Amino acid sequence: MQPSEIKAKKEHRCDFCAEKILKGDKYIKSTHKDVGYLYDWKTHDYCAELASKMNMYDDADEGLTQDMFMENVSDAYYCLLTDRFARDECEKYSDILKQLRYVGFREKLHYVILHYKK
């Protein structure tokens, strides 16, 4: 079934980022069938757009899961930060870069979204 944009009548959770989709927010909904099991996939429009811009669907033959989405965003976040340093400086700041791995997913997601909006 084709994805459609819907205005939330109640609160949901985004199946990509696990954050709330608030009542009144627009989100993308698609219906899928897997081994006879029918389910709905709900996601923020910005999460779906980011997945598309980052070509996440290309390597997801069986579908893009929440774990795959979150891993891709986290990897992109770390790469975007390390790309700001010259190669010889990465070692110098390695302790700081290690700490950045513990930044919350929400912050990583918004940082990556801002990068891809450029």
C-alpha cells in the first residue's frame, strides 16, 4: 500500500526514531504484509525524508528497521563530527570524540537532519 500523510488523531511512536508523534502532527503511514502478518508503519515525515536522502532504503532488501535507521543516523553523526577535524587532530581529540558517542539519539538525529537540509 502506498504511504500516505496523515494528521495524528492521537499520540503515536515513530517506528524509525521511537520519539512521539503528537496529536495533531502530520506523519507518514504505510501498511505492510510480512509472512501473512499485516501491520502499519508510522513515521515522522522528517525521519522518512532523512532515510531517503541518506539512501537507507537502498540496502534494506527486507525493509528498513528501526535499528538500521538509528545505526545509520548514529554513524552519520559521528562521521560528520570527525570530518570537522584534520586527520592528524582526531588522535589529539580522541577522548572527546569517544564521549560524543554517548550523546542521546534525539540530539544526533536533529544534528544529522540539519546537515542534510543544507
